[in-house]
Amino acid sequence: MNHSESRQKNNRVSLFELPLDIGIDSKGVLARLDTDHLLLSYLNPYAYSIAKSDQTYASKLGRFDLVVCDGIGIQTAVEAVFRLTTPIISLDYSGIGHDYLQAGSDRGNSLCLVGSKNDIVETAADKLRREYPGFKEITAFSGYGESPEHARGFIQREKPEMVLIGLGMGRQEAYLLELVDSGWNGVGICVGGFFDKLAKPQLNYPKWSEKTRIRFLGRLVREPRRLSRRYFIDYQPFIKKYLKYKLSRH
């Protein structure tokens, strides 16, 4: 199944002009990961800040086979606009990270990580080597300097079956699409800040925020300096679109 055919099978909608696959749950995503070729990303409120500055972002995201709902903000907007409930699916250990990594390990895949600072991504790779010994090989490249270019050459040459990209929204999607356009055709997953959480478990969501389903508040408590800007400034484009929609319904 190629990427175009795969997208046609999804219940894909346009949420404030960005693509999102709704109705698919974690099991459905993991079933799709059993294929040899899949591009997987996510949509959260920050995506609308990226789309505001990058007019090509929507079309790039539209080329992904699956774009899942990441966070209660997007879930709430889906309920308001489409009168449907869609599951929140995180691509790190708070969601399906364990499962897709275990699947890759069970298949004996090669795994490549690209993103974060060098010491962080190397620590993350070491942790994955211990936890998932079935991977044939796990290589890691930083997301800074010449490292992403070196990673691109390695991936094009060695063709690992699974690639995790943590370069931040916008950059990570573009990077994976460039790999596909250059001939690589495996399972590519955008993981945002997953490598940082792997290397520093203290950055993971507090248990109380998981239980109450307000993980964004838990993250804010853990990383107030970085996430204050994210939530109170970078989320404004999404909030404005959501409020505009709500006001137009009255």
C-alpha cells in the first residue's frame, strides 16, 4: 500500500484548515504500523502557529498517512466542529511509544533517531537499546549543526526500517518528506520532544495530570519557562480560530 492509498482509507477532516484523522484509536494506529511504509505525525494547538509562519505546512502535513489528535485542545475543537469524539494519541511513552517500539524490536528492524542535542539523543538511544534489544541496530543523530545532513545520508544509504524524527513541528515533517522523496520508504514517526523525555524522565507528565486528563498543566509545572511561551503565546493562533468558530455559531 502506498502513502496515497493509505490516506484515502482514513476518516480525514480539515480542522481549521489543517488535516487530522479522527475516530482512529491507538489499536488502529498500531495496526497500521504493521505495514512496511507509514508516515505518522500529530496535530496539537502549536501546529497553527507553525502554519501561520509556513504557508506550505498544511500541504506537507497532508502528505502524511496518519495525523493523530495530540491533546485536549484539539479533541475539544473536534467535538465542537464535527460533533464527534476522537481519541488523544500521544506518540511518546505517555501514549503508544512503548507499543510501536516493541513492534519494531519484535520485527528486528533497524531504528534511527534524529533530533535534540547530541548528549540527549545518545542517552535516549542507549535507553532504547537496553529496553528493546530486538532492534538490529539503533543509531542516533543530533538535530543541530551538520548532524541532520549526516543523518539524511546515513538513512538514504542504510535504509533503516524505522525512523523517529524529533526536530520540532514543521521541521520534522519536512525532513521526513525529503527522505521519502529521496527514495527512503519505511516507517517514519514525528516524535517532537520524545527524546528529551527518554533522556530525562523527570520531564514526563506527573501522574496526577495523566489521571485528570490535563497533561498540558502537568507539563507546565515541569517546564514552566519553556512552556509558558508555548501555551500563552504560541497557542494564540489556534485559540483565535477556535473562538471565532464558536462565536460564529451564536
